Amino acid sequence: MPDRTLLPRNVPVQLIDAAGTEHPDEVYPTASPAVLTEGYRSLVISRRVNDQCYSLVRQGRLAVYPSSQGQEACQVAAVSVLDDGDWLFPTYRDSVAVMLRGVAPADAMTLLKGDWHCGYNPHEFRVAPQSTPLATQLLHAVGFAHAAVLKGEPTVVVALCGEGATSEGDFHEAMNFAAVFHLPVVFFVQNNRFAISVPLSRQSAAESLAHKAVGYGMPGEQVDGNDLAALLAVLGSAVDRARAGGGPSLVEAHTYRMQAHTNADDDTRYRDSAEVQEWVARDPLVRLRSYLRGKDALDDTTEAAFAAEADEVAATLRTALNADIAPDAAELFRHVYATSTPQLEEQWASLQGELERSAEGTTP
Amino acid sequence: MTMLREDQPQVGAGVETLSMAAALNRALADELAADDRVVVFGEDIGALGGVFRITDGLTARFGEKRCFDTPIAEAGIVGSAVGMAMNGLRPVVEMQFDAFAYPAFEQVVSHVAKMGNRTRGAVRLPIVIRIPYAGGIGGVEHHCDSSEAYYVHTPGLTVVAPSNPQDAYSLLREAIRFPDPVIFLEPKKLYWAKGSVDVSSTATIGSAQVVREGTDATLIAYGTSVPIALEAADAAAAEGRSLQVVDLRTLSPFDDATVDAAVRSTGRAVVIAEAPGFASMASEVAARISERCFSWLEAPVRRVTGFDIPYAPPKLEHFYLPDVDRVLDAVDSLYWED
């Protein structure tokens, strides 16, 4: 008999619905109002960051911004379930999660501002560089977890990807390696319905993406990706299982990308605004606020404090990105190898000569 | 054949006669023993000891945690090596054959090569990717590619190709200790060629070596083409022409200093490589010599390479492979005054 316990539920786990009403679950507990209020604080900051970055692109301060607007509950949950020593392997759309992990907003935006590739030290925050190629980071997450097991360390790794990345070969190889070696990895797929313009139906014919897990011999679960309470419960359970030696699992969050892929994209070419409006009604902030208000866990004073804090983060981001600090051309050569090569030294000297001549106003 | 090597081992303590395959096996074992962070993995490398037996006995000696088989998935192998290296290990992975390394190409080019640069040096990846490469073994399609150009073209990679057991041993040990990723190309047709190996001898990644002195022209070779160059030099000597031979050993970063000095001393150069010649390692060597040694050259730099065709089937590969006659023909065309 096949092990049916690996299969996800037919309906995504939901603890708080779009109207803010709680639906208690016999497997997944709803976190306390205090925990959820803290989560709401993070959601407010996350939304503000998304809004701010959107503006910064329009002002030419960011080269590009793949927004996680609408997916903030996933961003917050992915980071909330981690212990300090755990690692997060994010994608380019997970800048908010990177900041929630402690990376300074300006450093998290280095890639998208265009000053460098990764603007933070991964070891300092236990956050891998944001991956721009799809699904490749899932294998890095798997290797990282494998090393932790070989060294006898209790690290759990949460690896993020979108539904589009589940079509990539590296997704398959990562899931398979993790299952074969029984590694402490939680694969967290934010299914936001679109890979740039291509809809979910063109990525997969599976009943759900979470159903893919059973084929690898690991459990899968699907969850309402706009319900922070459900995400904390499902991801928390997957992380606990991984830490206890129970191996990897796959969690699919059903959410929606409220903005276009990036500022360079025109989403009116491939989706109806009516569909977008349907998802406005399922907003992760609105429902949690409504729930917490109903529980008397969130008052005007607290809300004002959260808003003020979010404004402060946005102001920090604005100030940092509005500062015109010229990137250092020497960096182009400095980090390619641990020890530079004569060829790179020669090329840097040549560029320096160009820069000096141009500073003197002479043409080479 | 004469081998003039500064570090030529003398028979004595610590010196053994080994095949290149045995020398590589010995290097892996010695590094596994020396450093707990070293892990070896790939396809069929455990109980079987690798299809070429390079990892023979390592799982038995060091255990499943240090040397293990993986699913057959090259991107998975290299991608997980990236994560392992990020988490403090020093992975040495085996790609079973040159052409079977291609599924890992995205991981190699987009991550292995770039992680140190991407993170401003915060995450260096001490990974060795061992790839048996090149032909001459009667292998069928996809088993005989000379794929070095793909790797040397990628900034951030260090690419090594030894031609004898001593260099194979010393360079592999050095590669495993190296702070950056190394593509380690093993000329599979030389796996069974024997030579003396001094396990106390060290090698420096990035240094080419003059392996035969000569005064009339310089032959520049690496991996499988080094024995051909040496044989051609022997044959030329019998006809009164003195050919110098340089073994590049490291393809990238390139040892301009050694190659420049060698070519300037003779004024003529032939580059020998098995890969198709168009936009190849041999092209790069020829271009560098032309740019850097033009005033010393008596003739254009010649290349003797494979044809620009997919690698030949076993019964046709002798037509494809550079050989002594082609090398000597190229040498004859170097605008001699006599």
C-alpha cells in the first residue's frame, strides 16, 4: 500500500479566512494573538517596503524591482519559522524576507540597485545570496543541509522558489537529493500564479504542486499563502519535522503576485484586472488585521506604532538609495579569485589608466 | 624520451612508480586523511570505485560519510557541492565523462564560478570538479569530448589538466587545498600510463613547465597532447632539429611568463591540443603569443588541433586526433631559413 500520509490535503490549509474569521484545525494550531500581532507588524513593514521599492524604481533609484506585494505573509512566515542558526535560500523576489532576516534594507537592495550582486555577507545573516536563475538555489540549500548532517549540526534550511521554478530540472534534482539523503530541508513554493506572463496551467498538470512531493518520498502540504496563521503552522511543522530528523518536505503556498513581474513588465497583456481584484479581497494584511481587531489584540495605538516603524524603514531605504555613492571600479577585479591573477592586475591597470586620463580631461 | 623537470623525482624514499589513475587515487586518499572537511562524491564512485577506478577503496577506508554515491544527476552533484562548500566542507566531485558534465553547466558557470565574486569574497567555494576528458580510448559518442574551452572561458574558474602521474598527484592535492573552485581535467587516455611519483613533491596551480629543452622551436601542449609533443621532439631531434616542449598544466589562469620566455628563446611556436581548434584554448595561446612575443617571432604561430567536427566515432578517431606527423608538418612550415 502506498503511504497516503505523504499526500497533501485536497484543500489548502486555512486558519483565518479572507474575512478574518478563524477556522480551527485539528492538526495545525492557530498561533496566539501575541504571536500573530508580531506577525502583523512584520506584514505592515513588508507592505511598506514593497510600496517604497515600487516608487524607487519609478524614481530611477532602483534598476528593477520584482515585488512581493500580496505575498507578504509568505515572506514573513518563511523567516519567522527559522532559528537563528538556520539558513534561508531566497530568490530575487524575496528581498523582503532577506530584510526580515536582519539584512539592512539598503544592503538587501544592492542587487536591484545595481551597485553589486549580493550586498550582504551570507554567513552573517544565514541568508544565501538571492538567486536570479530559477531553482538553482534549491540544490545549494540541499548541499548546505547535507553538510550540516555530515557535521552533526542541527541546522534546518528553508529553500524558496516560485511555481515557475518547479518546472526546472534543478527543482527535481533538489527534491530527489533531499529525499534520498533524508536532509533537513523545507522546500517552500510560493505559487503566485504567474511566471512573468505564463500561468500555472502551463507549468504543471499536477493536482497541486504539493502533490509532487509524494513522488520523491517526502510529505507535501498546501496552504493558503495569504493566511499568515496557516503559513506559520504548516511551515513551523515542516521545520520541526526536519529538525527532529524527519527529513525534507514540500510546502506549496497559494498566493498571488499583485504587481507585474517587475516594473519592466506589462501585466495587462496577459491577465484581467478582475482577477487581480479578486485577490485584493484576499489580502493577507486585511484579514489578519480584522482577526486581531476582533480578538482585541490590536488597538489604534499599536497600529499607529507599526505604521510609524514601517515609515521609518521606508525612510531609511529612501535615504540610502538616494545617496549617490559611485561604485568602486576596482571591485570588478578584486573578488574574481581569492588571489588575483597577473592578467586581472594588467586589465585593472589598463582601466585605471583610462580613468586617470579621463579625469585629466585628455582622451586616450 | 627525455624529461627535463626541475622536480623530477629521484627513486628513493617516498617515490613510487604509479599510473596516473593510481596517483589520483592516492591524492584523494591523502587529502581525505589530511582534512576532515574533504568529501568525495559522484556517480558509481563508492562500491565500484568509479568507472575508471579513481576512487577505488576510498569508501571502504573513509566511510560512507566521506565518499559516497549520489543519484545520477550532474547538476544535483555540482549544485549540492556549492551548498556543502558554503557550509564549510571541501567537496571533490566526479563527473563520469566530459560530455556527461554538461547537465551541470549552469551550476558551474552561474554559481561555482561566480559565488566568490558575487559575495565580495565572503563565500569562496573550495570545490574540485574532476572530469575525465578527451579521446583516444575508442569511446563512443559523448565519452571523448575535449570541453576545456567552455571552462577556461568562464572567469572565476581555475582549470587544470595534468599530463603525467606526478603532476596529477601534486595538482590534485593542491586543487583540493585551493580556496577557489578548480575544474580538474583528467586525460583519460593517460590514466594507465606510469611514471614515478614523489608524494612529498608539491605543484603550484598556475605554473606551466618546460618539460624538454630545445632551441629551434617551442611546442606548447597540455593533457593528452604532451606525450605527442615529446614524441615529436624526439623525432625532430633525430633529424637534427631541437624542439622545446612546454606543458601548460594549468590552462587558466594562464602562465604567460613561462610561455613568453620559452617562445622568445626559440622564436617559433606550435600549439598542440586535441579539442576542435576554432575559438579554442589553442587559439587563445596562439593569440597571446602573437600579441606578447611578436618581435621575437620568426614565423606565425601554428596550431595543431582536432578538426572542427563533433568528436569522431571509435573507428575514425585516428583521423581526428593530432599526431606526431601533423606536429612535425606544422614545425616544417615555420619559415625556416635553411
